[in-house]
Amino acid sequence: MEFGLITASLLAVVFFHGFCSSEKAPNYSFMHQATTAPETSYYDYIIIGGGTAGCPLAATLSQNYSVLLLERGGSPYGNPNITNLSAFGSPLSDLSPTSPSQRFISEDGVINARARVLGGGSCLNAGFYSRAGTKYVNRVGWDGKLVNESYIWVENKVAFQPPVKQWQSAVRDGLVESGVVPYNGFTYDHINGTKVGGTIFDANGSRHTAADLLEYANPSGVTVLLHASVHKIVFNTKGVARPVARGVVFRDALGKKHKAYLKKGEMNELIVSSGALGSPQMLMLSGVGPLAQLKAHNITVVLDQPNVGQGMSDNPMNAIFVPSPVPVEVSLIQVVGITHFGSYIEAASGENFAGHETQSDYGMFSPKIGQLSTVPPKQRTPEALEKAINAMSELDDAAFRGGFIIEKIMGPISTGHLELRTRNPNDNPSVTFNYFKQPEDLQRCVNGLKVIENIIESKSFSKFRYDTLSIPALLNLTASAPVNLLPRHDNVSVSLEQFCKDTVMTIWHYHGGCQVGRVVDQDYKVIGIGKLRVIDGSTFSYSPGTNPQATVMMLGRYMGVRILNERLAKEESY
């Protein structure tokens, strides 16, 4: 009986989707500025956060029900700094209030960013698309068949095979030569060895984001509001056994307050998909979190939940910059080495890495971004930045020629926590990741750097390195750049452990804060609260695969289908 219902419901979703009208990005008739929203509105589902998980989730639920998707940022469409591969890094260096990226610096002293745009982190990242491993899927208890179907649903819109040119090919061959085997060719799958993964950049170098998954939406079933900043979730706490989510209070770009409520119906729900910083922050601002923190900010306590904001992790990234004696293509992440010891090796390259000729931000070298910057973060006044950019514009192009070979570790095992700084949802919370606190994380970094050294010294890569630059010289060159706020040590070229600690950066794969088993259950329902789920990367204990965006998009689709199936089964049982 149950199998029959599930099969029937899956067919219903597929059938409905196959015959409903759909729209092409960016001309969504259902996307509006929040200033146009009524003072009060009602929906079957309200989703907070139009990011990597929120967009596919909204598109799926809209097939059968009314959905409100609230995004605090703007549209990614029409912004060449988001769309064009050659402009990678520009949004990260844009510190304006309207930027699609919001800078934050963790208490560890590492410069980081969170998305503030429809499509979330998929609008800002390096574009690599790779699935989670089978072991990961089994460990978290997902349905493998539906996972696979959900990945394919995502891939049909946003994933492509990258054109692997000379520099990336040299890294690929160097990985194999260094023993990261077998070579698995092009695949989305997570398999030990070396492979070419997918990318969300198409053959023209145009980015396709999670916002494109709204092309799957039922236009009459979804409303997307931009620049809609949710201030709190509203709960019913009277006459009920446990608090029940009722709706949200949000403000538009002009500061006007709006309210959106769930329609009557026991299966209607509010879903938080605001990311690893935004989701725990939203729960706390709404009165669900550690008692002491809520009281410290004079927030009415709905549920004392000490695990909200706990288990915060960020996969540490360390890179070695390798100057090239010959021109190299502009490339983001395409090749990955999946080692047996838990380190992933990736690479990115470019003549004037990411746009020296076409922009003044210098991509990863940007004085503003902090990744390989020449201006320490505390000295980044407008005058200092302008001086640095002017100085860089006078440099010979060869100074920017080369690429980064990076390693990031799986997991990680080290965890930290998140706390509120203010009651303003637009302010960053305070977050500590405790990079390399666990010795196993540090050892994985060291082992990964040793593989990078082997790649640099491999025959396959010899064309792209100067014979006169030794490995210690390359380590010192990279370590001399103020990539974070941490103090420097003199022995980085002789101690890889110290190099890992001193040059740690983010690759924007942070997660946790609303973890399964601690804040939400296996169905992503918030424990102790009715009609409320969290569906995004904040629920992860480990980062899935080499790069999480594929799995976060998949999760939005996966849970959307599961929720539709649950409702259909319930309705058919009446």
C-alpha cells in the first residue's frame, strides 16, 4: 500500500510537472520586489531564503501548493559580475550594501563571505559541481533512488562538462603522476582518484545558478519576493502542547513591515533555508536557541534549544600559488584529486587571474577580497585600496600569470559555534570555526600539501613552473600574502603544519548550526516545534563530497518531493 502511494505520488509530481507551464530565467512573472507585497498574505508554504536549497525547494512545492519564497537580496540576472566566469571574485570584493556578497570575518581571523542574492552561494562560488559519495548518502539515511533522481533534475538545468585546457590538464596529469589514481575521466560522481568534475558555467562562460531551477516552478503557485528581510518567525504558543510556527514578519527595501501567514491546514509549513549562518541566526532571533543568548539580547524565549548555533564547521583551504613562465588559461575548479586520506586537491588559474585586463579588482589578488591580497585587512581604507590598485595596474602582466593548486580537507572534524551579535537580521552573527583544532584535520592538510608539492615537481606540470623557484620559495611566496588576520611565523617553508595554520583560508563550504539529530530530526523538522523545518547546509555535520553545492541543490529538490509525497499519502488515507 505504502509503495503504491509513493509510486503514485511520484508519478503525480512528474505528470503535473511535465504538463504545467514554465518560465525561462530571467523573465519570471512571479519574481517581485518586496515593496509590492501586501501588508498581510497567506500561503501553504513560506520559505525563508532563496538560496541554493530554497530555490529548488520552492520550485518543487509550487507544483501542487502556494509558496512564498523570501529572499533578502536581489536578482542575479543582468549582473555580469555574477554571470561571467571572467569576473569571478568581483562580487566578493564588492562591500556595498547592495552587493550579492556580505563579508564576514570569523573569530578565527579568516575572511569569509555569505550570499545575499537569489540563488545564494551558487552565484558567488567557483562553479564546481560534484555529487556526494554513496557512503555519505547512506550514512545520512537518504533514499538513494530519490537522491539520484534529484541530482539529475538539478543537472538538467545547471551542470555542464568543462573544457579542460592546458593548465588544468597539467594538474590532472600531475595528480595521476603523484599517485592519486585511478583517473576516472569526466564524472559528477564522488570516486577516489583523479577526475574532471562538472561546472555550473556553460561553454560560453556563463554561470547557471540555483535561481535557474525556478524555471521548473509552477508560475501560478510561487511568489518570489526580493529584498525581503525576514525579522522573525511568529509562533502560536497558547493552548498548544508545543510552539507552532504561524508565519513571518519581514521588511521591504524601504523598511516597511509585512506579515505572511500559513493558510489553515495541518500539513502547511514554514521552512528556513537561510544557510549555515542565516538559519541558526533566524531561529535565535525568533526565540528558538540557547536560553542565555536569547536573554542577553532580550528576545522572548519560545524554546530553549542549546544546540542551535553549535557544530559550526568550515573546511579549511590552503593554497600554493605557482607563477608560470608561459601564459595560462583562465580556469576555475575543473579537476579534483580525491585522495584516500581525506584531502581534496583542486586548482584554478589565469593570466591576470580573473580579469586584470577587464576590471580593477584583480580577482583572488584583490586588495579588497583578502585572498592573496597585498593590503592587510585592518589597513583597507579607501585610500590604501586605491593606492594598491594603482600600483598593481603598473605591474607587468607576467606578475599575475600562474595559478593556485589548493587542498581542502574532508569533514572537517573540528567544530565551533555561532552567537548573535545584534537583533538585526542583516547584521552578521559571530562565528568561530576552530580550524585545525583536531589533529586529524591538520594532518590531512599536511598530507594534501605534500601531494601539491609532488604535482608541482611532476614532469606533467614542468611547463608551468620556473625551475629557479623551489618548493620552499613557493611556500614563502604564498605565506607572505596577508590572506587572513592571523599572525605569521618564519618557519612555514620547513613546517607544513605551520603553513597550514598560518595560511588557512575558506573555500566557502561552511556548514552546521542546525544539525540533524541536534536541532532537526531526520525529516528536517525542528525538534520541539510544530510546522517548522530547516532545509539547507546548516543541517550538515560533514560537508558532502568535494564541493557541497550540488548536494545542497539536490537536497532542496529531494525534500520538496518527499514533502509532496507525504501530503499525497496523508490526503489519500482520509
